Amino acid sequence: MKLQLTRTKTIEIALPRKGGGSASKDLVGVELFGSDSRGAPAVRLAHKKSAWNLIAADFVKPPAGELPEKWEDVSNRSSWELPPAFQSPHAAIAINSRLSLFSQATADTVLQDMSHGIPTGTSSAASSEPGKRRFSIRRDEHSASSAPAKAGATPSKIPDPGVPTATNGMRFTVRPLAENGQLIEAALPEFQVLWLARLLPEGHRPTVASIQPVEAALMASVLAQPAIAEAGGNALVMFVRANSVFFAGYRSGMPVLWRRCPVQGGYMAMFDAVKRGLGLDDSMVVPVLEDTLIDPRYALEPFLAPILNELELSRAYLAGKHSMKVERILIMGLPVGGKHVCSFAKESFRMELFEPGVFDGIQPPPKSTVTNDCAFLPALGAAIAASEVEA
């Protein structure tokens, strides 16, 4: 999916076709305002001979300042230039914004969100009771609160698919999913779009071709994976972030499910569970999770069991609603400990988890020294999602 930006600030969501198109042959994807202390993850991709080629991947110096959270801050412009290796014709930005929205919803939910205006807080989904078993599509942690900053008139209808609509300071786009009545909605504040559009210098490469909530970039990041192609485009993926977990479903290469796990947190919560369960110092958590000779399942069970229960509900949802039988589930975004998580899932839940490399399906450059770091996942997805942007 992408939020496409033109010089008139038009934003649009589009669903990539099984790994992206090739309207943009050479582009860079960057994740901005994330939590990685190494900098902003950036990748440069080129589409050659019907395949994606990785030209470069590195952590670049992020723009100065902070992403504005009100109109008054838009005038505090940053001038940001990418290193020469990333100066492709087009740039796709995956943005971490507290005020963004990306969720699976119904038409009524979209209309409600459009009437709220710019969010003032996080939704209650993040604090849902862990004991609830009924499957539901929930709002993600960046959703609008029930007390909007400035409520406006309730829109009479949702936007036409792929057609951007500005209302109450937010720009919305929607796309129908395969299930009747289900949509993907995405929105960003107008002032953040304006600020990001002017971030890169005019007249220099690259120019901004796409702005996406980071969740949209994540959803597209796996579309070049051979494991998905081998399964005919049918897949269930668990994305693990620092403080959240998401489930995404794909049928014939097209998204059919996006859901935030309503229990636990991301891999930072996993690290904390291992630290407390095994009585470790902070410095020992990662080495223990990297060591295949140490069995941390005792400490992992309180963290993983609720998540895997929710993952099983997502698999049942795909089976019931879309007649999809998912044998192997992909897990992406976990910086360390994936082997232990897969082992626990298989032995305790009889669930086959598979952890592919971030750049599987992408041709590496000659004599590549690029690491397969999961931190590049949103940047990679931003580039793939934006590949159909017409220059």
C-alpha cells in the first residue's frame, strides 16, 4: 500500500500487485522518526529484469528537528539531503507519526474517524483485556481517540476507493479488501504531509513520490518474499515491532487482513520477560536470546502464549472468511530470538513459524556487505509500495 504524494499534496492508497509494479524503476525508501539510535534506515532499490535489486542499505542521518504535531510548527522547516548512494529519482517515506491512522475498518468506522479530526491520543485497543477470545478487527495504537481535538461535520459518505479526501485537518484514503464490507483506511494530518513534502530540497534527487504510515510500509515489505510466491500469494505474517505486534493476511498476493494484536507489547516486552524470568542483567538478555544452547522458553511463555493465541484466531479468521489454509506463518521484525520463538510455537502450539531474511527475494549488489537487519523492513516496504507511483 502507498500514500502517494504529488505537488498538490494528493495522497492515495494503492495495493501493490504481488510485490510491486515497475513504474518507478529506481527509488529509495526511508523510515523516519523511528526509535533506532543508529539513524534512519534507508534502502535503494532498482527494478531490473523483472526482479528487485538492492543497490544500497544503510542508516542515514535523519532530518534535524521533530515531526510537527500542529500547524504552527510547519514553518520550522528542515532541509534534508540524502547521501549520494541514495540519491535516486524518487523517495518513499515511511513515517512514524503519533497522529497517523492505518487500520482495517468498516464504512461506519471510517465515517466516524473522518468526523473526529486530528487525534489527541491513542485508542483504547492497546489496553484491551488480554482475556477476551472473540476475534475482532481493532483500531491500532495510532487511531483517533474518542475525544477529538476538533470535531467537524460528519461526512455523508466515505471516500471513493483510492481517492484522497481531506476533512477536519486529516487526509483520508480507503481501499476495499476482499471480504465484503471491510476496508483499509489510512490518514495523515495535512500539516505533516506538507512538512514532509518540502523536506527534500527542490530540484535535487530524489523527490518525494510517496508518504506512508509505517504500518502501510510493513504490510508491503513482504510482497517480494519467495515464501509468499511459493504459497501462491497466500500468507499470514506476524510483524513484531518494538512496542507492538501486527497480523497481516494476504490472498493471491493482495492484503485481506490487518490487525493489531490486542495483548502484550513488542520485542521490548519480550526482552523484559526474559530478563525477569531468568534473572538477567540488561546486558545479558540479547546474548541469551542469540545463544541456541540456552533454552529461555520458561521465560518466554508468559509473553508468547497470549500472542500465539491471537495469531491462531487470525489464522482461523482467514480459514473461515477466505477459505485459506495457512500452513507456515511468517514472523518478521524480530531482531533476535526468532529461533526460540519458532521452537516454542511448534512445541507448545503445533504452529509452524518461519523467519525469512528481510531481503529474501531481493538481488543483493555484487560483493554485498549489507546486513539482513530487520530495522530495514519498513524502508524496504516503503520502496516496494511506492514502486507504482508514476513520476
